[in-house]
Amino acid sequence: MKALQRKDLLFVSFMLFSLFFGAGNLIFPTFLGQSAGEHVWLSMAGFIVSAVSLPIMGVIAVAQAGSFQSLMNRVHPWFAFLFPLAVYLSIGPGLAIPRAGSLAYEMGVGYFLPEAWGQHPLSLLLYTVVFFSLVYWLALTPSKLVERFGKLLTPILLALIVIIFIKSLLSLDGVSGTPVGNYLTHPFVQGFLDGYQTMDALGSIAIGIVVVNTLRARGITQSKSLAWMITIAGIGAALLLTSVYLILGFLGAANPSSIPAENGAQVLSQVSTALFGQSGALILGAVFTVACLCVSIGLVTACGQYFSEVFPRLSYQKWVAITSAASMLIANLGLTQILKISVPILGFIYPVAIVMIILCLTHRLFRGASPVYKASVLLTLVFSLLDSIANAFEIAAISDTLALLPYYREGMGWLLPAIAGGAIGYAAAMLAKKHTSDAPTASVQEQES
């Protein structure tokens, strides 16, 4: 059984960290820190569960299942086609990649341009052409991801974040501020919901196959070896993600500015300016650019590999080109528009992804009974669809009915339908098994009589 050296495992952990850590991972924990104030650590605990634990478990789940399609086939062949398609469109050219490109512009080059130029559509267009051309070029050779991420881009990103953190420890007074909204009443739950916005649980079941293919290219081909190596690399990536999130949460909670920020990017801008003056904008721009570049390369690679398998008439290289071009076009809608459409889409897809990850990791407990997968996913889908319709069209009757479910107001109303579906599916599987085992006995008795 071939195994990677410790140094190689470290680089794979760095690569996995970079595939997850994009622009959203910078802004959401920082804004959480400002909003949670003195409750920052309790809120951050919830954030880490949904933004670290679930994504790493998703990667491990895909490794154990063998592939994304194998995992989804446990529900139904049609589900194995439609749900991955929705996931890849969401984490790919539909939402996540354009969001990264747009944010890289706003926090990078756009910040240093004169206001008239920075807000001009042509400036964003020129930037995204250059940005996604670079992403396209680097995504053409996925076998080199470990070297590019593990040995270059990730160390640069971590070094920049550590510089900001050390300076903050020497200059800022520490955590302060009064929690606002749900951060005051339900800090852990609100932190958990904030973790949704990173889209990493969705990305994990797509990124998982990228990591699997990377390890296979390095000679790790046995299923048990792959699962074990990915688990070890996942733990390393989880430790890195957790450390960085805690740093960002601290920066948000210790923000010395008296001007309330509207988003995490503004919080980071205020903190960087307070710590480094005008040069802080340069450091922050570099952080955002590297983070957005890393996650865009990883997601374009994941989409290219997926679409070339599902629609093999076009090669991997052509799908990378299509994904990069589509992401560039949608990125020109601007960050605000992209964020507006992301919330309802994530609300529909995310609960199902979480349920699938949990079911895969508990597969042995219910012996992989197919009815458990089908019933749990079906009830989760029904809830998510009704909730999305109610929110999109402001139908109070549906919202009020769904509000009877526990934790609905906190954004986790899908939890009871998922559990109920799992219980119903397990009961159905046990009844079917009992019926099957009793049938031969009845036959023997009839023959004897």
C-alpha cells in the first residue's frame, strides 16, 4: 500500500485549504466578529461547525463513496444527475466563481483606481478578462495543483494573514462591542447559518473528486488508502481553516473603527487601515486577490472534470474554457447582484447537501438502506422547495405553516423533516427485510402441511 510522505501530505492539506478558502471565507467570519462582539467565540463555534467540519466531512464522504455520482446514486439515478448539476452550477459559473472574481476586483485593483474609473463597467470587464484568463491557464493542468497551491499560493496567503494578526495583537485592545440581532439571542445558531454563506459544504462534495484525482495521479489508487490519506489531509486543512477563522473573527470583534461596516470586506478594510495606514489597503488587496485566485482555480478545475465526465463530447480543456468564460461574464453583473441571487439558491440546495454528507458518514449505522436515503432527501427537498417559494413570492401562509417546525426561525427548519425522513426510511427498510426473511419460512410450513 503506497503512502505519501509527511511533506507531501502537508502540501495536500495546503492545497485543500486553498480550494476552500476564497473571498467569502475572508468576509463572513470578519463580519460575524463585528456583529457578535463579546459573543464572538460562541458564534465562531457555530461557524466552524458549518464552515469547517461539514466541508471536510464532505470531502471524506466523497472519498468513501468513490465518486460524487456514486454517492448521489444511493438516492436515485435521476437525483444523481440533477442534484450534482445544480451543485456544480452553483459553486461554478452560476455563483461562487463569479463572486470570487468580482470581489477580487473590488478589494484589489478597483480599490486603488479613481472612483470614476473604479465604478466604470469597462474597468471590471478588463480586470475579469485578465483574472479569468489566468484562472483558465492554471486550471488546464490540474496535476500541478499541489505544487502551485501547497508550495506557493497558500504559504503566501497564510503569511499575509499572520502579519495582519500579529500586528493586531500589538495594536488593538481586544474583543469588545455589544452583540446585535440573533448574535445576542442565538449566537451559536447564527454562527452556524453564517457558515452557509461560504458555500464550502456544497463545494466539498465537488472538490472531493479533485483531491481524489490528485492523489490517484500520485500513485494512491486503493480505496482505503485514498480515504485514509484524504482524512489526514482533511484534518490538516481543518486546523488551518479553524485558525484563520478565529483570527478573522478576532479582527472583526476588535475593529477599532466607530463607523459600522455593512459587510466583512469593509470591516477588514477598516482594520487594515487602522493597523498599517494606507499600505494596509495594499496588503488586504493582496490577500483577497490570492484567496480569490486559489478558489477560482480549484472550482474551475472541479467543474471541468465533472462536466467532461457527464458530457464527454467536449474535452476537459474545452469545459475549463467554457466555465472560465461564463464566470467572467456573470462576474460583470457586480458583487451586489450576485449576492442577492445566492441566498435563495443556497437555501434550497444547502440542506440537501448537508443531509447527504451526514447520511454517507453514518452509512454503516443503518447498513446503507436505500429507503433511508430516499425518504430523508425527499422530505428535505420538499421543505426546501416550499421554503424557497414562500421566501421568493412572500407567501405568508406557507411561511407561517413551516414556522411550526422547530428551529425554522433560526434557518434550520429542514432538520426535523430530514430526521423524520430517515426514521421513516429505516422503518420501511426493516419491514421489507422482515417480510423477506419471513417469506421462506411460510413457504416451508405450507409444504410441510
